[in-house]
Amino acid sequence: MKFRTFKYPFALMLVSFSFLQTADAQIPATEISKLSQEVSGLRKQGPSGLQLFLKSHASKLNINSSDAVLSSSALRLALDELCQQRDCYASHLYWYTDIEQAKAAAKTSGKPILSLRLLGRLDQDLSCANSRFFRVALYPNGEISKLLQDHFILHWQSVRPVPKVTIDFGDGRKLERTITGNSIHYILDASGRPIDAIPGLYSPKAFLRQLKQAEVAVKDYSKLAKSDREAFLRKYHSDRLNSIQTQWVADLSRLGIQSPPKLVKVPSNPSQPPTAERASSLAVSKMRVEAPMLTAFQSDAERNQNALAEITDQEVWNKIAQLYAADVKLDQNSISLIRAKKSQPANTKEDNLPIIVKKFETTMALDTVRNEYMLHSQIHQWFMQGKQTSSVEALNEQVYAQLFLTPSSDPWLGLFPSDSYSAIDNDGIR
């Protein structure tokens, strides 16, 4: 298994560093205590502390022998704690979890802030699906990791806990998954002012393009007098929206489509809280994971209605996504991480990794074009109108309510419609 700086075979442990003492009784308590103290001190030093940790443990992290699994397991868990990101061994990215500390680092370094908002926590295995896909497809990517390390201050913040579902098969087997929830990357200046946003999952090349464009925008914005900055943002987002519309027409022309479908209009003030199934459909990769469980909760009428919505222009979206197939190719780091994390079903004798990777790339391509044309275009319009875009908190509230369809006003995230009936005591609320 090859990564940019080091390589080793292993099975990923599904626990956080805080629970090292229960992770494996064979890990010496003295090693746990020493690593814990080391991480606590280095965490305060920011990204430079991460580099010191990687350098000081390079010899152990470079061991290829499977005999070193215990030691490397403890180190990987320590890395997760130090980076505040699950699977940090693959990305080497340091994340701030305090926005004020991130802003201070941005002012000192002159770098913009990439602020991720998600359901759940980035340092836990069961964060929302899109954030998990970021950790596999984007953050370990060699080009993306280097760009983020060199040009951005990284920060994440949990919007709310992510709903989890455990299916107990009654024979000792359990299946744990998350339901609903989306994620978004905000590009902020050193004061925390939003400059742009990247909603949902994008392909590696598309994500790189978005980051580079936004970085230039932050630098140009910061050079201007304060009186000229809002006009600059309106012009920047107007140009970006025009570019999206031009590309949309060009894509349809390449497909020979004479009567193009309209881009989906996001309701500005829905009269009823959106359902979890509708919110899930906005992110295709996430929907593929969650759909079986969400479908099990639906009535026959809901299934018919959603089936009609699913086939509307779906063929067109698939064809557009195919135009960008080259952008979604996962690099070897990401493929290695997928291999390390996946299970091998008992009824599958041959290696099905190539099939998994191909299918994931296909759905990621579809996510990319839908997010850019449907969601990012709406965000550009909000910036042009100055509609709750000066504060990242206000903008994020608007994004989750109107784009991701998971408003904070609905404590059940669409999983408990007010007009539903379950015939379970207290509707199953525990």
C-alpha cells in the first residue's frame, strides 16, 4: 500500500485516539501515555506540530512489516487526535476546530481559510456520508493535500450530530450507517468573511479548480479598500455564474440536446419541512448508501412520487456527468485507503475493488455536475444579491435550510414527517 511519504499494510481501527486504552489491550500503557502527552503538546503548535510528529516517528511509520501493526495502529490513532481528522495518516492535514484560532493563523500566514461544515465530526468514522467521501476521495489526493497544506488554513465545525442507524440482524451481526446530512466547504478571508463556497462532493480535479479560483479571489479581495470589496464580490460571483451558465449550454450542445431541461430551482421558503429522502437525493454518492434504509421508511405513495422525481431528466444528468469522466479518477492514495477500509463480503470470492472504485467515480461525477449547476449557481446568486452572505453562520444556516433541505428548525432532519403514522407507541421516539 503506497502513500506519498510512507507505506505500510494494516487494518484500520474504528476508534478514536481518546479510547486508545480500550482499542487493543496489547498496546503498552506506557506507549499510550507517552503518545497522549506528545499529541497534547504538539497540537498546540498547529501544523508545525504535525510535521514534528511525522518526522520524529518516520522510522516506525515507514515499516513495511505486519509485525509493526500494533505500534503503527497507536501512531495512526495519535495522528487522528493531532490532526482532528479521521485517517490523517493518508492526508497529513492539520485541522483547527476553533474558528478564532483559524483566523489568527490566517492573519499570520496570509492564507485563506477553508472551513468545512458537516453533520457529525470529521475525526470520527461515522460522520455524515459526504464528509467521509471527502476523507477518501479528496483529502488524501496528492495534489489536493499539497495545495491544502501549502495554501490554506483548515478548519471544521459540526453543524449538528449526524443521525445514525444500527440494523441488528439478530444473529450477532450489526450494520451501522448514517442517514441524511450534507457538507460544504467555505472559503473565508482572515477575518472569517465568506468569499465563496463549494457545496457537497466534487471530483478531485473539479475540487482543485474550485480551490484555486477561490484562493485567487481571496487575495484580490484582500488587496482592495474596504469600500470596494462588496462590489468586487458581486462582480466575481456574477462572472462565475455566467461561466456556469455558459458551460451548461455548452454541455447540452455537446450532447445534441435541443430542448434542455431547466436547472432545478431550490424553493426559497418551503411550506413544509423537506423529507430526508428528498434531502438525500441532492447528493448522489450519499444517496446510494442511504437509499435502501430511507426507502424502507416510506409509504407506497411516497415511493411512487419519488420514483417520478428520480427519472425526471436523470438520463440527461448522467450524460453530462460522463463528459467529465476524466476529472473523477481517484489517485493511488485514495484507492489504497478505500481498499484498507472496505470489507470483503463472504459471498464474494474475487476482489471487487475495481468495481467499487468505478461505481464511486461514476456517482461522484454526477454529484459534481449537479452540485455545480444546481447548488453552486444558487450560492453565486446569493452573493450577487448580498443575501445573508457576509456572515458564514448566516450563510450556512441558509445553505442547510434551502440547498441541503435540512433546516435547523426541523430537529428530526426530515426523518419524522408531522403527518406520518407508525402504529408504534409514541411513534418510536425514545
